[in-house]
Amino acid sequence: MEIINRDACPPFITKDTSEIREIMAYRNSSCERMSLAEATLYPGRHTEAHRHPRAEEVYYVLQGRGRMRVGDEARDIEGGDAILLPPGTLHQTWNTGEEPLVFLCLCAPAYEHEDTVIERG
């Protein structure tokens, strides 16, 4: 059994500008096919529009309020919502609330900077 506490995982900034704590992935465990991270977007912040050509993602919102764009659709999100991000789909997240927007990111295969393509313009 492997147990990793999120407080033992140092935060870092990803290519899309979100603050991430990688809780479990091949870099810190024997997990081979996916990764689990906690992302935090502070009030008034947003990620860069981006896509992951290989990874399928599921976001699960723990707290806060925001807006999520997936492909051509944008919707409001809040604690308790799960959002599917198919591979290759353009997506972007905004914090529209007054507290941090905190969500879990489950990626398969595991998150890699190299699998993040920023869309400008």
C-alpha cells in the first residue's frame, strides 16, 4: 500500500500557469498509468487555453467557483462538479469567485509538460 499526503508534495507552476501539487504519479510512487494532482487557481486568475494531445483528464472541484471552457462550450463550475477533458480538447479554467478554486486533476497517461500545448490568440 502506498499513501502520500498532499502536504508532503511541493507545489509547482505548470505550463498552463496553474499551481499544482502532484500527489501521486510515477515520479513519486509506483503509479504507472495515471497521475493525481491538486490544482489551485487564486481569485481573478485563469489558466492559459491549452490542450493535451495524449492525456485524458478528469477535474473534480473541491472548493470555489469558476468557469470552464471545454472545446466550444463554457459553463460555470463549483465544488462537487466533475469535468471530463478528452485528449486533444482545448480547455481553460477561470476562478470567478472570491476564494481559491481548488480541484483535483486525474490524468491518464500521467501529466507531462511536453503533453501541454498552449493555444495563443
